[in-house]
Amino acid sequence: MKRWLKVALKSLIVLTTLVLVAGIVYEQIGRRRDRLRLPQIGRSVNIGGRSLNIFCSGAGEPPVIFESGGAGPGLGWELYQAEVAKFTQACWYDRAGEGWSDLGPFPRTSVAIVNDLHELLKRAGVPAPYVFAGGSFGGLNSRIYGLFTRTK
């Protein structure tokens, strides 16, 4: 019985490892296919060892920064951005781990997101002050950004 249990446990460990490796390979192949099928909109900006994607259009001040609600890329703001860009600079970005942006360190709190955004805007050359348009969770992050910049 003990021998059978050892064989069963070893088999389970090997099977779990194979499934895990297969999942990682599948994910990497999918990412590569997505990059070919969906070319990047915007540009990658290094914020210190990793990159975030930002797309700006239009000209004028103050720039409007679109902050997405929940998970998902900033591309969802594209229609609004086109209208706002008629009279000022308008930018959307992909948070860490979304769209064309690299993953970020965990935990992904609002403070971490705001730190990333602050560094992104600075390095992308988008001048302050900003007007934020935030949906849902993005509205909370926009408010925290306002508090964050007052203390810096």
C-alpha cells in the first residue's frame, strides 16, 4: 500500500508539473500571436526597469489623462480621446499588466498605480497640471493622484 501511495504521489507531482509547463508555454505562444495580430498603439516608456504604454494625441494645455476603470487597457478611451484631442492634449495609458504594458510589482494598490502613472507622465514629457477623466476604479485613482501630487 505504501509503495502504491508513493507511486501515486510522484505521478501526481509529475502530472501537475507537466500541466503547469504546458500552461506557461501556451500563454507565451498566445502572447506572441497577440503581439503579431494586435500591433501596439502608443509607445512604451521606461519607468525604471519596466515599461508602460501611453498614447497621446492633440495639443494644448492642460492635458487630459484618461484613467480606466477596473482591469483592461486604456484603449477603451479611444473615442473620447479623439474628441478631447480636438482642443487639448489627450492621453490614455495601460496600467502595469494591462494592454501593452509590462507587469508591475505586487500588490497593485492605488498608491502603486499612481506612483507608476506619475513616473510615466514625467518620463513621457506630458506637462502638469492635468485634468483626469476616470471611470469607476479610475476615478478613485485620479483622486489619489491629486492627493499624491500635493504631498510631493
